[in-house]
Amino acid sequence: MIVSELMTPDPVTVTPQASLADVWDLMRDLAIRHVPVLDRGTLVGMESDRDIAHLDLTAVLMLDGTEALRDQLARPVIRVMSIDVIAVETETELADAIALLIEHKVGALPVVRPDTRELVGILSYIDVLRAYQGSLADAC
């Protein structure tokens, strides 16, 4: 099985200039944990719920107040996104993609066109678990 068979095609994305508040709202509204960051159609980063959690917004609010929290949430995503993104191509074997998820302890891999950084999908551990669940159901 290859990645393109399981990936979520055309995932929601943001630009590097999107605010953290916008990305946080997007994640909450769509119940997603990973948002690829594109600059002119090219993958340049990934924002995850873990990236936002590292900001410890509760501590900012408690220690510095609401104005400091507003300032944090107004920051562009480019300031906190992961830039060392591990991506896979559409023809990557699923076993290889799973190995990357485990080795790098990430919850999702952007899927890009071969020889480019043009995003075509995203493969999350949830996609992998759904496929495994389906194979278990078929075996019973």
C-alpha cells in the first residue's frame, strides 16, 4: 500500500503570516492537530497543537495578563511553526511512512509531489489507524 491511498487529499493550510489565534481556531473548529504552512503553494512548515502548547498560553495569561496573551496570539505562525518538516511523496510505501511517524515522533506527514514541495495531502496516524482497523474488521 502507498501513501496516496490513505492520505487526506487537499488538507487545510495556512500561510506563514496567519496568526496563531487563527490557526488555533482552525484546529479547534475542524478538530485537527496539524496544519501545513504554505508560501506561494510550497510547503515551508507545519504547525501542530504541540507547537502551540509549548507557548504555555495559560502561564502568559496568569503572569502577564490578557494584553500579553493577545500579543502572543497575534504573532504570525512563522515564528513558532516547525520548519524541519519531514514529508513523504505520494508513492511512498506505507511501511516507510509509518517508520517516519514513529522515528520522528510526529503525528502527521505532509504528502508532496515528487521532486517538489507542492502539497497534495497529509497522512496522519489517524489515517493509518483507520486503515488498520479496516483490515482487522475484514479479517474477522
